[in-house]
Amino acid sequence: MSSSLDTKELEFARQVRRALDENAASLSPATVDRLAVARRAALARKKPETVAVAAPVFVPALAGAGAAGAAGGLPPVELPPRRRLRFSRFALAWPLAALVVSLVAIAYWEDQQRTAELADIDAAMLSDDLPLTAYLDHGFNAYLSRSH
């Protein structure tokens, strides 16, 4: 069911319970006795509930955490059964796929940035008046610092 239907049903149940609680005090004792007899009769005719076998629930615990509770013999915690979602098997796969795609996109973007920077340097070198051998000279840095 959708959550809006669940919400509407819960609200209706609250309104019915509130109305019954408000009017329960005004019932006569004879009516209360007849309702009690009818309830006992209905419970006697009720079919026995089928006992559902619950799968064991493993609750992760830290070593040493709650050691006093374990020694005290507390009953195990039983969690309500979870509803299986249609894509619950892929619940971890979607964020993992998004992470991989984003890492690939970042690597591609950085490669494009580096390529653009190298292209700018190459264009500047090729459009300059200096011969290419000047860039290979170790004294070129000294030349650049004197000329500027």
C-alpha cells in the first residue's frame, strides 16, 4: 500500500478510537455486561492463529559492549519482519555505481584540464620568436630573468 493510504487508515482508526473512548463512559452497566459476554463468545469462536516461524535475527554487537546485559540473561531482541522491496538487492549497487561514475568523470575532467594547459603552453612556444633550442638551453632561465 502507498504511504498516503496508510496515513489515511491510521487517521481513521484514531478518530474511531477517540469516538469510542468518549462514548464508553456513557454506556449503562447492563450494556457493558452484554458487550463483555459477546466479546467472550467471539473470542471462543475465534480460529487459532497460525504460528509463523520467524527467521533468527542477528544483532551486531561490539565486544565488551553490554556485557552486563548478556550476563543478566536478557531475552534476545526480536525485530519485526522487514518488507522486501522490489529493488532491495540493488540497494547497495546504486550508490556504488554512482561513486564509480563520479570518479571516472573526475578523472576525465582532470585529464581534459591538463591537456588544455599543455596545449596553451605548446601554442605559446610555437608562436614565440625564440628558436626551440633556446628552451633546451640551461641558461635560458637566466636569460628570462634578465630580460623581464
